Amino acid sequence: MLTIPTLSLRDYEPIIGPDAIDEIRVLASRIGKRRFQNVNSTSVGGGVAEILTRMIPLLQDVGIDATWDLIKGDQAFFNVTKAFHNALHGKPEVITPEMLDIYRHTTELNLRDFNFTGDTILIHDPQPAGLILRRSNAGRHWIWRCHIDISAPYPGVWEFLLPYVSRYDAAIFSMPDFSRPLDIPQFMVAPSIDPLADKNKELPDSFIHSTLEKYGLDPERPIITQISRFDRLKDPLGVVAAYKLVRRRFPCQLILAGGGAPDDPEGEQVYQEVLRESGGDPDIHIINLPPFSDLEINALVRGSTVILQKSIREGFGLTVSEALWKRKPVIGGAVGGIRLQVVNNITGFLVHSPEGAARRITQLLADPALCRTLGENGYLHVKQNFLLTRHLKDYLLVMLALDHPGQDIVYLD
Ligand code: UDP
């Protein structure tokens, strides 16, 4: 059972202003009562679940009948789709005919009892992409929403998915670089964070301090933090390597905090690798977080000096906007959607190696004023571009655009 909070667009007015709120309401009123069904493969862990948890209730508040359903899959299926995920991000993966059969078989099983209720159906990522096979007898508009950087996929998986994707009415990618040659319309919609969520809201200093204490951190010494699932593409070992270089000059501490996701079977293995690599250093804090640790994640980020997102491949990396919103300077791998959020030298630094990350961490630890400037810029950048309300507006625009095929301009009056 999915737990969806209740949200009200009105509550965002102090952040985005009355005009932006009115604009959203006007767009929503043009769409009218619409069943907008979202489908993905997990309700917890990872950015897609994070966004849907907040997007669905906000859509409902503006009068859209938004729903969220999950496909089912066993361990074998999620092993296959994790390999798909890695390969689409460009990581070499062996994809066997048997794996493709597992994908087809699980798709068939889901199709057997899946209830398609939407007028507009938004299918997130490759796991449920095959549901499009049912398009002849359900739904008005089918949209495939890709959260992955598929600009340079490792051969095999994209070719397999293409016949499915081509049957959709449209595809949505997180940034222009991710688009692929397709015969269907493509929309660019960046992901977003919710400033009012527990993950992002303001916290009392006392809670931040008690959270640091709980995990044995010293608030008097700098803290470098990466919040991520334990996934090789997030490069946790590169983070440890960077920390070890910095540690030679600064008595700092490292937090690597993250949990798993039910659709990511590699987490435990990577977690063990990171534990081994940290070699018992008491200033490395590897924190395995249970789901719904939002307040603690918020506090750990707010209590940190510098945030890392040293991914070697990335879809968007919500953790970057989450940190920038808290006015933290971010050092990010120069990949995927991190490049939208970390504007080099303005909101943080983009890096290509553990050595590069170490150099930038050292620079920031030595210059608190620079940390403040980058953090302030980051906050404004997120406010302008990566809040849930902008994302909501983009989804409404996509629905309107699909209601008016072939029209470059849609008049609202
Ligand atoms: N996250 C979390 N708990 C964890 C690790 C991550 O709640 O243990 C959240 C994180 O704060 C962010 C999302 O999960 O909101 C991860 O999204 P992102 O786009 O950064 O990466 P993904 O996991 O989707 O690749």
C-alpha cells in the first residue's frame, strides 16, 4: 500500500509567489478532470519514488486525479532491470537472451492483472516500459518518462527497448543531452525536490546536533557527506579515496549514508565493499539508513560542510538539489543531470576523479566564505529551476501539448 501525504499548492506561495501559483491553477483548469496514472517499480528508495510521493498529492490538489501504481517483479527480474539500468547508463553489461526472456515474462505477468485506469498513463523508466503492449485497449495518452542518462548506452538494451518506447505517444527526458532519435515527440522535464518535505524543510539546530551526535560525529570538525544508495555508479569508493587524500591536510570526517531500494539488488554487496575500503577509520561514518529516514538525511546534510555527489553516471541526482537548497556547496561528478545543478564555480564544482574531488574539497574547507557564496547561489539556482512546483507545471504543459497534437502554440483562452 502506497502512503501518500496530503499537500496543498497554497503552501508553496511563500516560496514561489502568487503569480506562479496562479499560472499552475490556470493550466490545471484547462486540463480539467483527468485520470493521470503513474507506474514505476518501487515505492521507496531512489529518486523516482521520492518525486512521486510528493508529485501525486500536489497534482491531486490542483484537480488532477493522479494515481500511482507499482509493477511486480521477483529478484531475477530486478537483477535484469538493474543490468538494463547500468547498460543504459553506458556501463558494460552482459545481456543474455535469457535475461530478455525474464523481462518479457515479467511484463506478461504484470499485464495479466494490471488495472489501467488513466486517461494519461505515465510509465517511469525501463522496468514497466513493456506495459505499452496493452495500449490498444486502455488509456488515451501513453508517455514514457525516462530518468536515466541514455545518451551513450552500452549496446544491447536500448535496441531491445526501442520497439516498446516507439509505441508511446511521447517520451520525457530529464535534459536535452539524454534524448535519442525517436519518431515520437520528446519533452524535456528536469526532476525536482519538494522544499516542504521532511527531507528539505528547515530544522532546529538542536535536531541537527543531536543527529550528528547520534552517529558519533564531531560538530567542531568539518564533515564531508555523500547521501546515495550503495551503487557503483555513485562511486562510493571514489568518495573514500578523495576523503583519504583530503585527510592528510584536514582533520575532517566523512559520512557515506544511504539505504537500498527494492529494485536495486546490488546494494548490500556495494555496502560491504565500502565498509572494507574504509578500513576501520573512526572518522569514516558508513550509515546504512532504513527507508523513511528523511529527517535524519536532512539533518546530516545541514550539519555538513561540503556535499559530494561523485557519480560516474547519473540520471539527475536529486541529492544535489537537496543539498544546494540547504545552501551547501556541492562537488559533483561531471555527468548527467549533475551538470544542470552544479554550475561550475557558481554553485559548486564539477570533477572527474577522486584527485579532482580531493582538490576541491580542500579548497572549500580552507575557504568558508567561498562555501557560503556557492551555497547561496545554489539555493537560488534550485529555487529558480528544480522545485516540485516547476515540475508540476511542466507535467501539465506536457498533457496540454498532447491534447493539441501538431500545434506549436496552445492558446489558453
Ligand atoms: N535517499 C534516501 N535514503 C537513502 C539514499 C537516498 O532517502 O538512503 C534519497 C535521496 O535523498 C534522494 C533520492 O533518495 O531524494 C535519490 O535520488 P537520486 O536522484 O539522487 O538518485 P537515485 O537513487 O534515483 O539514482
